[in-house]
Amino acid sequence: MKVFKFGGASINGVERIKNVASIIKDHTGEKLLIVISAMGKTTNGLETVVNAFFEGRQEDALQLFEQVKDNHLKTLKYLATVHWQKAENQLKDFFTEIEWLLHDKPVRAYDYYYDQVVCCGELLSSSILANYLQEEKINAAWIDVRDIIRTDNNFRDAGVDWAFTEKSVRENVVPLFEQHDVVITQGFIGATDENESTTLGREGSDYSAAIFANLLPAESVTIWKDVEAVMSADPKAFKDAVNIYELNYTEVIEMAYYGAQVIHPKTIKPLQNKNIPLLVKSFIDPSLRGTVISNRIPKNLPPVIVVKDRQVLMQFKSKDFSFVEDKPIEALQHLYEAVKIKPNLSQNTAISLLCCFDDHMEKIDALA
């Protein structure tokens, strides 16, 4: 069994969705669990809906949501023929779920409403793809990942209840493969034990794929992107950037931590724990080699350059020349946790500590 993850760019429109179906057809005879992101800029569009709703602009929120609805219904129109009514009804169920919320007034925290609304993007895109695969005679099933991945209620960055989720995968996902070759589900989202939708952090669809791969377990995970392979640097900034065809888990974690737009940082641990290789391949040209990420230590790895923008450098200095000891540094760590910020780089000198942070000025002000 293999896990494929398709991001928003790979399903952004009718032709891209047909291309994804073609890739899946190329793997006929294999058992595939497919994790789907929201189409194109849908997440950004849904964020504007949440913002309008939370600011009390209810009519604006509903009007903005109409744009999301129209975009998905138009896409479905060009993909569904035999099962059009069934497919449309499923989309309308998701629309209704959001519209009920938007007709109320906000009484809870912003992050709660963010997760209830934004999760709709993955549900819509995965439903459209699943229906199109069935039109194309591909034996595919669709499942709502909110029934599978259980999380806490830390909205927008929810933690996974691994014990419950493992049991749910075993009881509800594995049996589907007895009658289906392909199972379609959503990335990025989960639900609490009170059936409230949650999200796993921005770009968390990679993490969702890793969760399923760990628990099934799968022989590999393939993340389909619009690049030939992982590159040594951003080619827009560095003309001598080259493709990297083999990477170690550790190197990828470091790249992601320092800001490389490669793999979601949380994705690697579930794969490394089960020694499951991660492939990064091009959905534009699947014949290309791509990148394999595993426990192997690659030879002749080129220098990797990561540029992280919008950084703030802070210096912490003692007035009595006694700064760099364990207790003051430990106190700073507690302060970081309280403010919910972490240094990207730090360097000790004899009497000071230099730290580089992301440019979250409200948190920087709290530190100062």
C-alpha cells in the first residue's frame, strides 16, 4: 500500500484534476490512499470568509463564501456527468454546514471559527476528485478524515490523539481496501471528541499523509508537487541551485526548520519511526526521477542554502557581566514558551545572548 498526497496546485482546476486521475490510473493494481489539499487558493479565500464573519460583517462573509461555492460547482460541472446529482448534493451538504455557522454571531475564539470554516476546502476538493475517479471507472472510496484523525482542541495547531487515530484507521480505513483500490481523504484537518473540526497547522496536509502512512502502515509516501525534485536553494534567488535526488530525514528536518519550503516539519517523524521512504515527485511530469528521502546517508550532497525573510535580531545582555549561565538562559526559555515564540538561531557570547526570531512584532514586544 502507498500513500499519495496532492497539494492545491495539483488539483487547481479541471485539467489538473484530470491529470491527477491519470497519475492514479498509472498505478492501477496498487492499493492507494490519496490525501488531498484544498484547490488552489481556496484556503486563502476561506480565510477572508472567516475574517469577515469574525469582524461582524455577516453579509460580506456570506457573499465571499458564494464565490467559493461557485468555483467548486463550476469545476464539478465539467467533471461529473453520470453521478452529477449525487456529487452536487455532497458539495451542498458541506456548503450548508458552513452557512449555518455564518448565520450566527461569533461567541467563541477566532481560531475555533477558523477551523470550522477552512476545513471546508479539503472536503470539497476531495469530494470532487473522488466523484471524478468514479466517473472514470476507478474503484475509489471517499472518507471524511474528521471521522478518523482525532485531535485535541488546540484549534489551528491541533495535536493528534495517536491511540484513537490508530484504532480508527484499523477499524474504518483498512477494511475499505478489501473492496476498493483507492481511498480518497483530506489532509490538514481532523476533529475533536466533540466533533468540532480542527486543523493541524498550515501546510499540514503533508503531516496527514505521514500519519496515515505510519498507521496503515504504508510502504512509501509520495508528495506530488510542481517541481522536478527538492532543490539545493530557491532557484529564483540562486541561479546555481541544483536538484537533490536523495536526502536523509535529518537533513530535511533541518531544511524545513530553517524555512525551506520543502516538507512540513512535523511530517518526517512518523515516517522515520517506521522507516517509510518519502518521495517528492512532479505531477507535471511523473516520469522524472524526483527526490527520495529516507534513513540512508547520501553521498556528495551539494551545499543547501535556505533564506528566511522577515527576521528580528535581539540581544539579551546582563548589566553585571553574569549573563551567560544556566539559570538566566533557562528563564528565557520559559519566557519564550509563555509568549509562544522560538528562536530560529541563537549564539552565546561571554556576557550576552543573540537570538533571531520571526517577525511577529506583538510577540517581540512581549519579550522586550
